[in-house]
Amino acid sequence: MDLDFVRIEIEITAKSPSPLTTALYSVLRNFEAEFRSACCDTPQRVCGACRIHDLCPYRVVFKQQLSSDPEIVRRHQKPSLPFSLYVDGAEDHVLSCSAGLVVIGSAVNFIGYFYTALLRVVTSGLGTLPDPDPVSFRSYSLDYHGVRHEISHDVSMNDSVILLSGQHLLDNTVHGNAVRVTLFSPLHLIINGAVSYQFDFARFFRSQLRRCSSLCAYYGVGELDLDYAGLSDAAQNVAVIANKIHYIQPAWSNRRNRAGLIGTAECTGLVEPMVALLLLGSCFNGGKGASYGSGFHHVEVI
């Protein structure tokens, strides 16, 4: 198994405190349209009439085509989109925050279009500010430790970004039996058709395990070689302590459908390779709407 991915962040800095977080979250849903605009040579045509059709980067990324392998379809059904957006800024009126993007698996082949679309989304979001001050932004590619490396515009995007390996992350994570999970944007977990209003480690872990497994199957090389049933059972024995995760409205939105699980909890009693899987999953957000900024979180060993 392996699953390549690239992490990009654009740091936005204003001259005075501004509602940057609200502005950026309000336009994340425009990412699909901006991606299509970035790569489409014939925007006046409908996709079905396009001469390149199935070879178009837009269709490859967004059509979510089912696998030809019936076993993969049985286990994972419809694939997730091969990217995750996020805004790294829990408060609203701030001097700076970051808009991030993780491009996953085979979609890395279109990294230039992804970067252009992210830049356009950020620009459109800043244009919604009620009284926009001059702002500046810088672009970075992140390594395994989250360290930023500024993107050079003197070389191609493929040469400027850092290609990360999911297998490398799984193989080189030092196990610990306790972690701290911090949810920065609302996590929406749907269990048996119902919304989860309380943080439950087993539900969260299983959701992340399914997400990582599906992304590997559809966009990576091979599938995760794991004892899914054993890990699922073991997750039931993980205790949640110092739980400060609540179902609340985020500071940057008054819309009821934006509410979700936000906060911090410590979890103890993990077994291998839970920590490695959680760290990998944290790169891809979690829960419903993960591709468009929901369920952005960090995991750290304590």
C-alpha cells in the first residue's frame, strides 16, 4: 500500500484584525468551479460535448468514478474526493490565518491546477471582506512535521512542492498509548443516519479508518493491510478523558448547518497502529464534508 499526498498552505496577513476566517470559509464551496475554470480550455461547452471529456483533469478529479473491482465497490462504495481543504484559524477577527489544501494520491498529477484554484478561492474570499485592508499572502508546501517550505515560482509546481508518502508516515510514527485530539472546524459524524452530538473515540476512529482505507483503494497503490475488525473492537476500549469537545456553532458562522463537534479531548488506551492511522487521517480532515473544510483537526501523542 502507498498513498502519496501534498500539503499546501497560503498564509494571509492583514494590516488590522479582519474577519478572515469567515471570508475564507464562505468561499470554500467555490473550489470546484475554480478548479474547472483553471483547467478548462473550452468553458463555453458542457462537459459531455468536450473533445477531451474523460481525459479532462476536472472530470478525473470530480467525477468520483466507481472502481472496476467489485470488491472495492462493496467495501467502499462511492469514493471521496481526492483533496481536503481547510482554514487554520479558529477565531474570526484576526491579523492572519491560513487556507490549506491537501491533494491526495493520483490527483497530485494535477497539482498546478489545484494550486491555481486555491489561489483563486483565497482571492475571492478576501474580496468579500466588508472593508478590505491591503493583505499579503505567501505560499508554502508542508513536510511530514508540518514545517513550511516556501513555494518557489521560479520552478514548476511539481518541483516546488514536497511529495509525502502515507506508507512512510505509517512506518515511521512512534506509537504511544495516549493522544490529544483537537477539532478546529466542526466535525460532522453521521452514524446510522443520525448526527453524533457527543465525541466518541470509537466512532471517530472507525470513521477515519474507513476514510483512509477508501482513499488508498481509489487513489493510492493497494489497500491498507490491517486487521479492521480487531482495530474496530480495540477502539471500544479507548477511554476519553479531559473531554472538552462539544457540539457548538463555530465563531465564524451563524448558520445552524455549520454546527458540529469542536474542541479538545485526550484519549488513552490506544494500541498499534492507531496513532499512525490517526496521524494519517488528520491530513485528510474527517467526517461529512471533509473535502470542503469540515473536520479539520490535529492529533498529537501525549
